[in-house]
Amino acid sequence: MAKSPYIAITLFKFTSDAPDHVPLYREDTTLVYAESEEEARELAEVNFRSDEGSYKNEAGDSITVTPTAIIDVTASLTSDLSEGGDLYSRHFRDFEAYSKWETLLDD
């Protein structure tokens, strides 16, 4: 069986020992190749867990990266990625909530 592209959406939390630190969250979109959705979920989990750890930032503060959630694992919308194409989409109803969350969206 040939491997197909799957997209994993994962969420990470960044915390610090700095007294004024406000937690930061990061959402990743990861491409994995698998023979089934089950295998894709297993690969996404391995990748997700591999980002866990701590490091020192430029100011010398300890930053801890905590894998928080695997939001979704699904087949890519385009199976042949050699020419590009749509990878992933999701729908929502509350544009106001999305606008507050998405900092890159213009007012």
C-alpha cells in the first residue's frame, strides 16, 4: 500500500520561570506520510511528543514547551503534493471569536 499525505494540527504551550511571563501557545501544521489514518495519528503523536522540553532564551529565562493537544489528523485535501495544492481546511461559525484569536487578521 502506498503512503498518502496526512495533516496533523497540534497545540503547544510555552511557559517560563520569568516572573512577568504570560503563557504563549503555538499551533503547528505538520505533514506526515502514512498508509492509514491510524498510522498517521501514531506518527503525529511521536512528532508531537518530540517537541517537549526546556531551553534557555536570550535573556537566560527557562522556557518549557508542553505538548497540549493533537487537534486534528486528517488526509490532505490534495494527495499529489508535487505541484502544490490545498492541504487542510476547517469551518467555523463565530467570526468574532476567530478575529480575536487570529492576530494576523486586519481589523
